[in-house]
Amino acid sequence: MLACPFCGSPETDRFEIEGRRFLVFQCMFSPRIDPGLTDVEIDARLRAVFGTDGTPYFRGTCDALHVYVTKGEGARLLGA
């Protein structure tokens, strides 16, 4: 079982949707992973891609959601 690279919370699930595999951690961080990787390789990949700070990842996610709700499809759905 893996731990979140940001906060250390444990992995709670692994699932596949449309040929893509995802991990879910207790903190709700849910990265897409390569199904062919071992747990050791997954851990190394998560740390290499996302680091251990989390600030850039979560800042980028917040920015993308903001654009979606204010200028993207979400804005159109909300009538903005």
C-alpha cells in the first residue's frame, strides 16, 4: 500500500476507468498511474512528477477549476 507524497495519508483504492488506472488516497489525491508499474516505481514516479510539497499541483488544479467555472464550460452551465 502506498502513501500520499504530500501528506502521507494511506492509499484507499485503485480503479480503472476507460483504460486508465487511478490511485485514491485518504486525503482524496487521486493521480492517474501507469498500470504496468510496481508500487516502488509508482512511489518514485509520484514523487518525481508531483514532488512532496503539493503546492504547485494543487495551485494548478485550483487555477484550472477557476477558469472552468468563470470562463469555461462550467460558466456556461451556470449561466455566467
